[in-house]
Amino acid sequence: MEYLQWFATFISSGGVFMYVILAVWAFAIAIAFERFKKLSYTYDVDGPSFMNELQRYILSNDIQGAIRVCSGSVAALPKVLKSGLKRANQNPEQVQNAIDATALEMIPKIEIRLNYLQLASNLSTLFGLLGTIQGLIQSFAAVAAADPAQKAEVLAKGIAVAMNTTALGLFSAITIMMIHAFLASKAEKIVSEIDEFSVKLIDLLGTKKTIED
């Protein structure tokens, strides 16, 4: 309870920009939760294990079985590889075109809204500075009208209040930057696996076709 009371006093004493920063921070956290869910549980898959399973089907000449494995997942990598497997009997250029088309469709879905986190981080910092400037202006205005004996006390109190927005703005920006770095690394891992295993699939299909010929 004491912590909640302190936090409420901390927010209310910082002025209107404290609520703006909180709104920006809440917006970023909402995006982060949505992106974490998508990147961790929807689009991600254990790429090496998944590719090893596909390889067994392909080398056994069971392309339909490999397609069924891809159809059983909603992750990005299986969707991309599935488009290539559907053209397994065609030439490598056509397989590549199918993979590229699906990858171009999936990659924006993986990276969508991550740039909003960068924007929210910058806004938090800027609103914190803006709130500090506003607080200092109000402090100096109050000092000008204050009794000479109380000027030092009024100024110190006003500056302390002005620093609240800087503190909250920096806290918000730092947490959002950390979250963005984590989510960006998750997205990069998924995209990298799409690139890596797409090439391996094309090579595997080409090798298999050469052996059959």
C-alpha cells in the first residue's frame, strides 16, 4: 500500500506529461505482448529439427508426407517450405519463385509493428524532457513570485518535481528498448531460418532429382 501511495504521489506531482508517458508505455507493452505471442508461439518453430523431419520424407520420395508435415503447423518456416514442396516436380527456378513469393508474404507479418516500439521509446524520452522543461518553467515562475526567504525551498521542490518526468520517461524508454531488442532478435531468427532452410530445401530437391535421373 505504501508503495502504491508513493507511486500515485510520484505520478500526480509530475504533471500532465507523466500520464502521457504512462500511456505511451502502456501502448508499447500491449504491442510487445502481442508480438511476443506471435513470434514465440505462432511463427516460430525449431528449424533444424523441422528440416530434419522434412528431409526424411523427401529422401523417402514421400513429398506428400512432407507437405502434410508443413500443413500441420502455422509457423512461418513450414508455410514457406510448403510452397516449395508443392512444386517439387518442377525446375529449381520455379521452386525458388514459389518460396520467394511466400517468404515475401510472411516476413512483413513477422516484422510488423516492431518499429512502433522504437517510436514509443523515443517518445517516452522526449515527453520526459518536455515535462522537465515545463516543470522548470513553472518552478522559476513560482520563485519569482515567492517570498525571498522561501525562494530556495520553492525552487528545490519545483526542480525535484520536474525531474519526475525525466525519471519516468527514461524508465519507460529503457524498458521498451530492451523489449524491442529481444523481439527483434526473435524476428531475425525466424527470417534467418526461412532463408537458410529454403536454400537447403531447393538443394535437397535438386539433389534428389539428379539422383533419380
